[in-house]
Amino acid sequence: MQKVEKRATGYCCHDIPPRCGGRCIIMKLGEALQQLKTLQSKLARLQDLRFDTFNYLENKDIEIPFDEVTSQIRDLVEEIRILKVKINKTNALTQVTVMGEQITLQELILRIGDLRSELSSLMVLKPKGPVWLGGQAVEYIPQRRQDEMADIISVLEQQKADLDKLLQSTNWGTDLMD
């Protein structure tokens, strides 16, 4: 189990006395997710740079050496992987209460995804109205009225909003695990 000591520079996550001299800071899960997005954007830019500079004009100097940018990409990929593992571990081990039930953050994220998917599939259900079959007009009747569908969608949207709020507050209140 980690011991946490408050230091002038932040929180040190190492044993007391800290091996790092108190220089490391425990990051919140929300911060880690922001950092992950930043690192992934940087990776995309480096990959674009490598693509754009791979070929060069003969009798011209190489603008950016392939090996140099590839090394930077490898280092960044490793940093991203380490951060993702920490995020996944934190999501798997952090418990939250949803409607009286203890679940992991991981399951909460999946439930939010399920609600998004259900909302998306409900939004496209519209009455067809009359169509022509065999030379006659035939009416398709929806199984639910539009006001009933609006109520169902509204309830699901509220559930999703509540779960989103819980996820965000938990992300910013939970320390990233090593």
C-alpha cells in the first residue's frame, strides 16, 4: 500500500521517507486524461511530420532525419502506453455508487456508452406514414407515439447526464494509480 506524504511540492507517492525527495506529484485521473489527449495529439503531429519528411529531394539535405523522429515517436508511444495502463488500472480499481450499487469506474464508462448507443438508436425512430404496396396506400403505425418517445429519450438523457457528472467529479477527485 502506498503511503502519501504532503510535501511543499505536492504529494509524494513513495515510501516515507520518500526516495524521490518529494519531487513527484500524484496526478488526478482527470489530469491524466487531459495529458493523454495532449500526448496523442503530439504523437499524431510527429507521425505527420515523419510522413511529410520521409522523401526528400535529391541533392538537398535531409530536413529531419527519419531515425530521429522515429525515436521520438517510439518514446512518446511508450509514455502513452504507460499512462493508459495507469488510467485503466485506476478505472478498474476505483469504486463508485450508482443507484445504490457499487460499480467500478470502468463499468460506469461502459454504462454511459450503452446509454449513448441507446439514445442514438432511439433518435432515428420516426413514424413512416403511408406507403404504396401493390398499388394501394398502406399506413405504417408506430408502436409508440412521438410524445412517448420524447419522454423515453428525456429519461435516458437525464440518466446519462447524471452518470456523466458522477464520472467527471470522480475523475477530478481520484488519484491516478501507479
